Amino acid sequence: MLHIIDEEKFKAFLGQLGKIRFLPLFTMASPLCKEYGFSEEHIIVLAKIIMMDDPFVSYIASSLYITTSKASRLVRYLEEIKLPNGSKAHLVQRKYGEAGDRRKIKIEPTKEGVELFEKMWADLVNFLGGIMKKLGEENVAQLVSLMQQFNDIAEEKIKELLNPTDCPETTESCDE
């Protein structure tokens, strides 16, 4: 195994990584999240449905590395949310594929879902904008670059773990 950094630096890195509270930011930045009973997963699934072209339950599942049944449960929650005041919200709807093929289920946001997401997005932008302002433009640019590099490498490693036979024999990356 290749040792890129010493153990103390690695522990410090993991410690800081563990302190990052990105996902709770989504639910805490907007009071609407509490009102709708959203978990971080609900928000991420709603965002994927709104931002993706032709979103399918299977694609949502694979992009989040969760089972199709879990993705389907998250979508089902977004289809009909029971609010504390007794009313219901319908944020997404399922559209079945060719000839009613239930395996090809496209998910579409409703007008209500898009409007809610836009309000939550504005809350998140305001919240994170304050944090980014304190960090400064140069630090934010450096952080974004490092996070992109980290995510690209992590994504590559995850794919190797999921499909070890796809690992090129000429590289050592699968053995590290």
C-alpha cells in the first residue's frame, strides 16, 4: 500500500472531514425543511428530480448509491407529504414509460415542488453566501478546486470498488 501522508495528517484530515456539516446545512438553512419534515435525503432527491433531464428512480438510486427500493420510498414521500396543519403537498409525480412499463418510471416535479425548491434554494444561497463571504473569494475558489479533485478521485475509487473487473491491468490504482 502506498503511504502518501503520515498517519497524524491522515487522522487530522478525517477529523476535519467528519466535522463538515454540509447535509444538515440543507435542512437547517431553510425553515421550510422543518415544516415539510424533510431529511437531507429528501432534499437531495427533490433537487435531482428538478435538476436532471428525464429522472428515473433507478438513476436516482445509482447516483446516490442507495437501493432502488429506498429511492422509491424517498420519491413516494415527496409524492404526498402530510403537513402538520393536516393538508397535503404533492411535490413530484410518477410518469410510467412505454406501454405502462412499470420498470421505466420517470419522476417529474409538480409546480408546487418546483416553487418549494426555489424557496429552499434561495434560503440556502443566502445562508451559504454569508459563510462564503467570511471565507473570501480566493479561499472559496481554492476550496471548490480541492473538493472537485477529492470528489473526482473518490468517485473513481467507488467505481473501482463496485466494478473491480473494470480496473485496468496496467495501473496500480486498484491494488492501492
